[in-house]
Amino acid sequence: MAESGYLVNRTKDGSEACYYVNQTGGNYFQSTGALTTSLPLFVLQLSVVLFTTRLLLLILRPLRQPSIVAFIIAGVLLGPSALGTTPLFLDHVLPFKAVKVLETFANLALVYYMFLFGLEMDLKPIMNSGSEAIRIAISGTLIPLGFGFGLFYLLQLLDSNAKEISSFKGSIFWAITLTATNFPDVTQVLTDLKLLRTDIGRLAMSSAISSDFFTWILLVVAMSLLNARPYYVLPSILAFVLLCGFVIRPVISKIANHAVKGEDFTEQHIWFILGWIVFFGFITDAFGLHSMVGSFMLGVIMPRRDVIRMKLMERLDDFVSGIMMPLFFLTSGTRTDAGFMLKETPWYAIFIIIFLSFGAKILSTLLVFLLHNKSMEDGFALGVIMNTKGVMSIIIINAGRNIKALNNQTFTLMVFSALAMTCLVEPIVAATYKPRKKLLRYKHRTIESVLTNGVEFKILACVLSNRDAPCMISLLEASNAGPDFPICVIAVHLVELTGRNTAMLIVHDHSMTSMSNPIRAKSESDQIIFAFKSYEKRNGAVSVQTITAISPYENMHEDICSLALDKRVSLIIIPFQTVLTADGRVEDAKSTFPAMNQYVLENATCSVGLLVDRGLGSIMQTGPARNSSNSKRHRIAMIFIGGHDDREALAYAWRMAGHPGISLTVLRFLPGRIAAQSTPEHSSNNHDELFSSMTIEEREKRLDDDYTYEFMFKTLDDESITYTEKVVNNGDETLAEIRRNDADFDLYIVGRGEKTRSVLTSGLSDWNSCQELGTMGDTLASSNFASHASVLVVQQYVPKNYIANPHGFSASLGSTTWQPLMVSDQVSFGNTTSISHQYVYDQDEDDDDDYDYDYDRK
């Protein structure tokens, strides 16, 4: 039976012949001689395939399909399955004489693509994968292998036309194709489904990268054994791998280290490496394997230097992935003929083959989950995700076609099976799987809770770049770690996912001197790790764990929130990246930061702090150490307006006040008579009725009074702490008082107060440019405030069913329990200490009641 598609064979006289076999069989169109194509024709072909691919990407993006789907469909549409059979397309876009040129560029694209694949491959995640991921990968390799062999023979039983080709060779490639799981596309699927940082997502990524590694080994072994000289190919490849690992790699590393150290890594080095890519491909091609094996090996042995990798990615990534690889899929599409497959293969056979192919990975995963007594729902979802095919699957199928192990019928059926399996992954998982939230119950989600119970203070410190590390460490140093108040720091370096890198979490242990991280991350991460480890060595009461999180900026909040939940932290600190506009307003340095900050503020399961740095690192690190006798102290101001966020900020400031090198000033603002006129009055004398009728604001006010007076009472004898209450009526007066009391503070600590509406900040919100900082935080961070001090904005974690309890806090000393202070002339504490209310009447304003409550320690 004849097949339809493009075939290129070498004739006896050495010339090239290109054939197109039509679907009816028997009629061949032949073009012999040197196969050349003009430049305008090649440009036209490239333009058509790029336009088609981009159009499909736009169409499929709302459907949340991986990009590989658009590439495969584009190739199929331009092949004999659709446009490739029209006379206009055959004569002017894909004439027979152009096919060989396209195949040449497609092979070159594959060589450079596999070099990039090897350049980014890191075997450490495979070695560090848990036993469960390894079992899933092994099961996902062995069971699909058996399915692949069986399905190929089943196709021959269902369709007698499939018997024309060697069943043994074809079944091998079919089986290896079913074992493949494309790691980059799995990551994209998990990101689309918002499962990337869930337990099932982490397990899927670990299993996928291990599965990719096993599939690659199987492909190399299969191509070696199916070669005409297997006894020559296998020893040659083994010797080549050993040569690359033990001879070539050290030489390249030495040259690269010398070039990078002397900053001599130039364009000549880039062109030299590009030439070696082709040379390595030529070596493995001479051994009898595909040239992509050699380029892959060169990518694996390349040194993990950021400068080298970044420059190579800059030169190759966009060109190879965006321009050359569509030519590879176009060549694959010219071999795919859906019409011929549908005509020669019964429809029920196609359905059965795709259904069973899809079920192989699901069955393998369910068996592992059943043996471990884990949720079958999770096992089914993971099995579906592991069916994500990608470039590797298409490479395997084309490799089988190149050695004629697959005919046009089986080749087309495999391409469409891989396409259907990948297309079904996201819709099935989205429709059937709802991830269960972790039921991690931990009490100490707030700083208040840590301070009250005296437990270890766990902080998740996020760092976006090197410049964030000094200010973050300075803030941690000021957090007053000691033997009785230990601190556990989880330092997370947030790295933007760029190019073809894959999202992941890298945990750095104490023995690791370097890491093979994605582009731009390694050297910067090493410096950040060193800085935090040095901080840990300086302070014996601090333990530090460093993590690198690589993901797109729009998904970084998932990394932050999931890590905070896993580590049971009480506070997340994020550096607030800002730039100042011409009018002095604060704006985010990157348009994606507001969304990330807002998502963390909304979804975090603990308190959150946003740190606006204005040289905090240089200021705090030049001052006295904990045990220094230097009398100079760093000055911190806490602005208290009211609400749970301000109480949390006061709790953090209270902890910092215990540091011997810090002095704390607390400014509490209270509403004057004009501001208080809007407060409803309650005439009921019954306590229960009065409590039930109290508004949320009143309850919060009671809590504010309790906590501030507890703070005031317990710190009376501490000379490093100053507590002052100011009475104002609006935001302008509040800001004026802050400026009046400004004493060259190094740091302001304020509550975000997003859900707290106070007349004390009225008018200030009209000028807000960064909502995530809150009204007071945005005001203090703007250049109009004319202060060099850094600003820490704190938001307290509040459960959804939170109801303010006015009896939630009380201050006690001995048998005395302190209730909120009422307005009186003087309140005595023991025999030696008193607090007096000093009313300062503003004579310039007739009835403005602009007076202060100044608590002066006597």
C-alpha cells in the first residue's frame, strides 16, 4: 500500500531524489539533481510557519494549552494533512525541491536545541529527588514501555495495512515515546493550573525530570542497538561520554574560568562554542548516532558560569526556539498525513490506541499511590499530568521515521496520539481535581503571639537582588535574637524565570559551596547565601536556611505563601522595590511587583512586612554591636494610629527595643473632640447590651488601649524607650506632629491599616501611589516627607472569622490587672512612677481642641 508524504532518498548514482507520494498510491512526483532553493522561497517558508505558529499561540492561549501544541498543529496544518495538498501551496511555498533544505535546517535546529537542553540540565535535582518521585518515574517508564509494545502489535491486529513495516523496530520507538514526559511543558501546565507550588506539583516536577532522564537514556540505547553496527556504536558512544566527562570538561572549565576571571569572555569565545556544537554533533553522527546526541553532551559538560550561560542563551535561545524550531515542526508536519491515516486506519482503532496510550501513565502512577496508601484522586491527577508530551516525544517519533522503523500511517498516528494526550491534560485536571489545602495548624502566626509565648521567632526573609541583602540582614539583626528569644530565618532568593528555564525551588544546605542555578542566579545566589550565613555565624541565637525560588514574577507569591505555610513562619518580610517620580511619589520599580505584593498580603497565612530601604543596611551595620559599649544607638520610631496592624507593628518594635543598640520612640495618635464627634454614643448601662452594641471600631479601640498600656507599663523603667500620645483631628495634623517629632530616625515602623479607617489619616490617602503600603506607609515612604529613614509596613495575620475581643489583652503585675486608662489628671504606678496628662491648648484656634496627651516619665 502506498503512503502519502514527502520522502527524500539517495539514488545509485549519488544524486538526491525527492518524492511526494499521494494518498491513492502508485503515482510519484520526482525531482532529481541538486536540491537547492532560492533565498526568497526560504524566507517565504519561514514567514508562513512563523505566522501560523504565532497565530495558533494567540488562539490557544485562552484555552491554556502548552506552547508545544501550537507548534505541532502548525506543522500539521502546513503539511499534507491540510494546506500541503493544495496546488498553490505545493508550487509556491513547499515545492518538492525545498524539502531537503528544510530538513537540513530542521536538523541544525535540533542540534542547537539539544545543546540548550543540555546546558540547562542539572542532574542534582534528579539525584535529590525523593524515593517516591523515583518510584513514579520508574513505574512511569516500565509500564508505558509494555503498553507501547502491546499497542503497536494491537494496531497490526486491528488494521492489516500496518503489517507492511517491521513491528519490532516500530514498537521500540512507540514504547519510548509513551515513556516521555516533557519537564518544561509540565511546569507550564502546573503554572496554568496553579498547582506549581502544591505537593502534587512538586512531585510532578521531580517525577517529570527523572522520567525525562530515563527516556533520554532509552533513546540513545535504542538508536545504538538498531544501528547497522551496534557493536561499534555502543563502545564508541561510551568512550565519547567518558572523554567528555573526564578530559574535555576540565579543559573547558579551566579555559572558561580564566576567561571569566580576566573578563575576556568575548564574542570570539561565543563563536568558538557555536562551532564546537556542530563539531560534537558531527562526531556522534560519525559514530552512527544522531548529531543531537553530541550537542547535548557538550551542553551538559559546559561550566555552570553565569556569564557563559547568559551570553550563550542570549545568542541562541530566541533564535533557536522562536525561529529554527518551527522549521523542525514544519518538517515533521510534512511527514504527517491525517487524511491517509483516517482512510487506512479504522476510527475505533485510533480511539483505542489514544485511550490506552493515555491510560499507561495514569495506571503506573495509581499503582505507586496504591502501594503507598495515598489518595487515588491525587494519583489520577498526577498520572494525567505525566501524560504531557513535548519536543522530546516528537524527536523520538521522527528518529523512528528516519530509520524507517515507522511508516507514514504509524508515524501520523503517534504524532496525533502525542498531540491529543497533551491537549487533554489541562482540561481533565481542571475539571476533576481540586487540590486540598494543607491542614497545617500552628498557633504562632503573628509577632504578638511569639512575643506573648516566648517561642522561636520564625521569619521568611525574601531577597530579590544583592542590594536587598544588607538591609534585610540589618533588620534581622535589630530583631533582638538571644538565647531566650531565638530566631529562625528562612532566606529566600527570588529569581525571575527567564528564557527556557524551569520553575523550581533549590534548598541550599551547609555543605554546598556552589549551585548550578539557572541563568543569572548562581553568582548572585552565592553572594546572598554567604551574607546570610555570615550573619548566622555572628549570632549564635540565629539559625538560617537559604532557598532559591525560580518562577515568573506573577507566580512568586505562590512560592512565598507556600514556603511560609510549610515552615510555619510568623512573619514574611518582602523588600519593596521602588523608584521616585519627578513629583516625589513612590512607584514600584517593576510593574509586576504590586501584584506580587498584593497577592502575598491577601493570601499569606502569617503576618507580612514590606520594607522600604533607604540605606538601612549601611546605617545599621556601622553602629554598635550587641555587646559593644558604644553609647550611640540606632533610633526607631513606631507610629501607632490604631487597629490590629498597628498592634502587630508595636509588638515587633517592642521586641526590637530589647536590643542594646536600639532606642525606640512610640508615637500614639488619639482623636480630638472634633474627630470624636462622629463616634456613636451608647446610653445603655447594661454591660452585655453595651458590649453587643459596640462597633468594630470600638472593640478595636479597646484592644488598642489594652495593648498600648500593657506596653507602657512593662517598659516604664527602660530608658531606651519613649512613649508619647498626641491628640489630632485629621491627617494633616498627624503628619505635622510626626515631622515635629522627627529626630533623625533610622527606621519607621507602621501598621498597614488597610482595613482600618481612621479620621487621623483623613486626607493623606488622596495622595497614595502604592496601595500595598497603606496610607501611613506610603506617606512616610514618599520623598515629600523629607526623611532618610527606611520604612517597615506591617500587616497582621487575621483569620477570616476574626472578631475583635476587647478582653483579648490585659497587662498584669502581681495581683493587679490593668484595664484601659480613663482620662484623669494622674495615674500612679507604685510609689515612684507616675504618668501625667498634659493638656496643651492651642490658642491660635478658638475651638479647635488641638491638645496633646504627653506621657512624661518622672
